[in-house]
Amino acid sequence: SSDLMPDVDGREATRQIMAKASGVKVLAYSAEEKWEIVQEMFAAGARGYVLKQGDPVELVCAIRTVLSGGSFLSPRLLDLTTTGG
């Protein structure tokens, strides 16, 4: 949770946003590197997941990709798909 959403985590916020405005494209920007959380964000409706500790160019690429209708996953997270992180 953040100061802006004290009682709601990113997954629940994404679910609520998608329920009220399905045309919105959600891009998660998080320091969390757990594959379970990444999967939950996508299941909630996020179109991308970018790590805060990544290169700023990665964030720009993610924004452009999601805005153009694609999906984005920080490359560093791809390792979790094989290790189960």
C-alpha cells in the first residue's frame, strides 16, 4: 500500500480500476520481484510490469508498448519464469 491508497494494494487497485474503466491500460511499477505477484497483477488486468530498479529506458519502453496495445514484462523478471522466484 501507499499513502495514496492506504487500504488497497496494487492488485486490488488494478481490479477496481478495470471494473470501473475497462479501457484503461494499467502498467505496474514495482520493486517486487516475486513471480506470484507479477502473475496476480496480470490476472487483475495489468498490461505490463516494470521493476523500479530497472533502467529508466525500460520504463519508457514499457509505457510505449502498453499504450500501443501490447504487454510488457521487465526482462529481469523472465528469469523468474524458469526459477519460479
